[in-house]
Amino acid sequence: MTASPELLLQTLRERFQLRHFRDGQLETLDAVLDGRHTLLVMPTGSGKSLCYQLPAVLDNEGVVLVISPLIALMQDQVRALERRGIAAAALHSLRSAEEQATILRRMATGLYRLVYVAPERLRSAAFTQALPVGRVQMLAVDEAHCISQWGHDFRPAYLEIHKTWEALGQPTVLATTATATPLVQDDILRQLHIEGAARVVTGFNRPNLFFEVRHAPDEDAKLEQLLAALPAENAGSTIVYAGTKRAAEELADIIGEVKGLAAAYYHGGVEPEVRRRVQARFMQNRVQVLVATNAFGLGVDKADVRAVIHWDIPGSPEAYYQEAGRAGRDGKPARCLLLYTAADRALQEWFINNDAPDADRLARLHEALGRAGVGRDGRRTAGEAELRRRVGLSDIKLRVGISLLQGAGVLDDQGRDGGDLVFTLAEGVPFEAEAIMARVERFRAHKRALLDEMIRYAETEGCRRRVLLGYFGDPDGAPVVPCCDNCAKG
């Protein structure tokens, strides 16, 4: 399908109430409407979603299938589309069985222009059967850095996308992300099996952000700097990122008590319904300072965040820029502050050294999977809760262990049935723990190199913006004033 620039601009104005295309949008639309697979790398808040939403409006026959990592992100986009009169739905685990069945039925009859799903949903036979070959005109992969094993937010389920793409007749693919180095870009296209795709990279520079690092000799001094950096009441929203759940809770309490600001905490250990309420209060400006782990933020579109403060140093420039980039989405000046002590490196090194099961637990996991019952269809099922108990793994390490076995060709993860893992074990493929752990160590070496880059940013005496842009391979040399704390020193 092709469309003239005049038709695209008319659709932009009439259906999305926007006056002009932003840098990179028209080039991306031309590519995907011409049937070319495309990777779009565009800064946070620059309008990546328009590049798969507008084509859905132009085509009254097919559907755009959007792979999205977060339920909240799906729901926000569906609500925005419905307000514009565009038929869309989000298929996720919070919906009842009856609601999911209704959406699948409507998908099969072509009632939706866009359907949002998590990558794990692609393993469902009922879902793929509701999308006959030829019905999907475009497969949009949002937050595509999640597919890269070299990215900062790797999510194993993304590795299954290419199988669904092939089963659907290989529709046009649009992969979007805000943060991807050339290495990660290459890996995204390789994992999606579209190595020859067009690339639209608009640059990473956010001129309205001011970058700053404050060094502290210890945590007491760091706390003083944090409290001093917080805005006055009613002076805009602030996100404070902490490296641990405990730190998030403690800092939120201190900020509320000492500064008298409306503060709350958010992390993966909080019940989902409580997290949703906290996020809603933050979006409604009933919480001024949100202290969170990296569990918060992906897909959150709050325009008036005036500051993002990092209590702990993130593990990579990608993670830092993704989180810092949640400031100033309205284009107005915003502050990105990193509080840094030399001892901060130890926390990230601990995360790196404990990111996967050791060889012994991996062997126990493989043994436990081998004892699982085999159904008539040749597939095995194993309860995840029982696996965690028997092997002695956390929920996250169990998922990582399964991913490692899958990557080694030992196991084919075929999805979930309630709380059970559904899988097959490859016949004749030996389990070689040493080879798998060698792969783990290669990933860890890569993560340590990324941490070194983050330390370099924290300790540089040069322009911090140039350090970040150079890391992403962005040659943008246009001067920005004000730029960063080092440039301000003159």
C-alpha cells in the first residue's frame, strides 16, 4: 500500500489532530507503506507509535499487530486511539476469559484496526488461529531493544516473534526503540530475521535536558544532595530512581517526612493493583515525587516531569538514557541528575554476578524438566511454582534458566498453561552446563563493559552530552545551552 504525502498529512491532521510530521516519521511511513521492513530509532516522546498507528487508519482491510511489553502501555494507547474513533484492543492477562474470547472473535472478523499483545501471547494457538495468513498487514515491535541479548532490557519471549511473523505470512515489520547502539540495532534485525531492513535513526539528542552528576563521599552526603535537589511543592513532578526495593521505600519515606512533599514508591515487589494506583496518582499529580526501581517507566508518557534523579548508577548508558529521557517530554527544560559515589559500582556488579542460575542449579532444573510428564501430543508440562521450590530458584532466575536451556537448543519453550510451563525437550541434544555457563560469562563481560561506560560518564570532566551521544554513535555536534554541569563550568 502506498499513500501520497498529501494523503498522509491530511490523515495526520484529521485523525490525530497534529499539524506536522516530526523528523523521521514521514520517512518511516514511506518505507512501511511501501512494504519495506524498517527499524526506527527515535528519542523518547518523539512519536514512534504514530508510524504504525497511521497506516492502520489507511488500510480498512488488514490489522496492525503491536507487540508491546507492558499492559499499562497497551491500555494507554488503546484509550487514546478509541478517543480518536480508531478501533483497537489490547489482549492481556488482566482481561477475563470471556473478554479475551470476544476480542479473539472480533479479531478474526476484522473489526479492529490495531491489536496490542504481549510477546508471551504469541505462544497461544488460539491467538494465532484468530489471525489467518494475510490478515495482518503490519507487525509492529514496540520497545524493540527487548529482543536483543545485548540490550539493557532483554526479554526472552521476544525471541519467538519471528516464528509468529512467518506463520502470519511475513507481513511488513516495523521495530521501534528509543535507545539502541549500532550493535543492538544489528541484533534486533538478526533476531527478527529481517537483516536487510531499512533503518531510520533520527538521533538521540534531547536539547531540553540538562545533564549533571554530583559526587558524594558517602550515603549521608548523597542523601543531603538528593533532598537539596528536590523541587519545591507544586514545582513539577520528579522521578527518583533507586537500585533496590528497600532503597525506594526508605527514600520515599524520608522525602515525605523531611521535605513534606507528596511521595510514593514503586517497585516489582508491590502488588500489581497497588502499582497501578501509585502510577495513576503520579500521572494525576497527586504524587509529586515517585521513587522507583527500573520496574517503573517503560511506556509511561507524562509530559511534565521536570527532573529525573538517579540515586544509584544504572548498569548501562542505554538504561540511564531511557530513564533520564522520561524528563521533559513536553519539550521544556528538565534536569537529569546522577548522584554518584565510587562505591556505587559494587551494587551493579552484584546484579551482574547474580543474573543467572549457577551450573549446579541449571543442571537440577534440566533434571527436573526431564522428569515432567509427557502428554499425548508429545509436549511436557511442569508447574513453575514447583520448579522454583525444587530447584531453589527465584521467579526471575527460573525464567533465565529456561531461556538459557532454550538458547542452547535443549528445550523448546512453548508457552504457559495457567501456572504450568509447556515445553518439549530436544531429542539427542546433550546438556552441556559448561558451554551454557561460558555463554553466560560472555554476557556478563559485555555487561561489565557497559558499566564501565556508565562510570566513564559519571567521572568525565568533559561534556556529558557528548559522552552519551558518542556512545550511541550519534555525531550531532550542534551546541546546546545550557548543556551539562561540566560545560557550565566553562
